[in-house]
Amino acid sequence: MGSFKFEQHPAMYFADFVLYPLAIAGGSAVLVWHSHGSAGALLAAAVLGFLAWSLVEYALHRFILHGLRPFKNWHETHHERPFALIGSSTPVSMAAFAVLVFWPLSAAAGLWIALAATLGMTAGYLLYVVVHHATHHWKARPGSWMLARKRDHARHHRPGAEGWYGVTTPFWDHVFGTDESAGKS
């Protein structure tokens, strides 16, 4: 049950900040030293994985964390206590990447493309973890990209708001029209 505890010990909460960079660096080293694929194809797979993360982030936040029980109930705890150290545990998120991204891509596109795409996606996830933490805990300079992310995420956290699901980018909120629904309440 410890993996699903809402508020985490700081060491568990910040594990993503240490373990994901190590995993990305290690996976990148494996790609460089052992793959015999085209560097261009591997780079393209990594970039596509990174970009795909933003859509996954949006969809998970909108349809799972705000729509599907028990995840919705768990996520409501974060909305009630936005400064608490609440997040999914590193073992759970890493297992999800292995089972839901790497394994199917490996079967469909081969080991090295799957590894490159998974590394890109995990880099996107790491960006999400850092930005989400920053929106709640860090100050941002006036006019900065981070201030815009903090502003949009604060809109998302307003009581009754339904929108602003993107944490790292407002792109998908613009595409799906959920950037305005939160602003109309």
C-alpha cells in the first residue's frame, strides 16, 4: 500500500528528480554504445516520444485523474492540499513506462527504437514532474515561461474549474478547447 500513499516522505517524492535523470542517462548510454541502428531514426524516435508525452500528460490528467475513480478521488487530495508532497511513486511510474510504453513498442518497432522513444517519453515525464512541482513550490520571474505555467495551473486548481489540464504546455488545452472552459467560471 506504500506505493499508493497520498503524501510521500520527501525522499520518496524527490526520487523522480534523481532516478529519472539517471535512467535517461543510462538508457542513452546503452543506445550510443550498443545499438546499431540509424542515429537519425533513434533521435527521431526520442523526439517523438518526448512530444507524445505532452498528449499523454494531458489525456491522463483530463480523463484519468479527473474522470476515472479511484484515480479521481486520489487526485482530489492533491487539489485539496496543493503544497503537500503528493505524487505517484517512482517504482509505479517506471513500471508503467516499461509495461505500457517500452514493451509494446519493442514488439512493434524493435528494441532500439522502443528504447529511444521510451527515453524521450520519460524525459517528457521528468519535465512534467519538475514543472508540476515548480508550479506549486517555486517562484517565477515576471514574463517567464514558468510564470505562464504557474498561472495556467492555478486556473486549473480553482474550485469548479474544468480545464487547463496541460502542465508543461497549454498546447493540448488550446487544441481541445479546455483552455477557455476553466476561465469562464
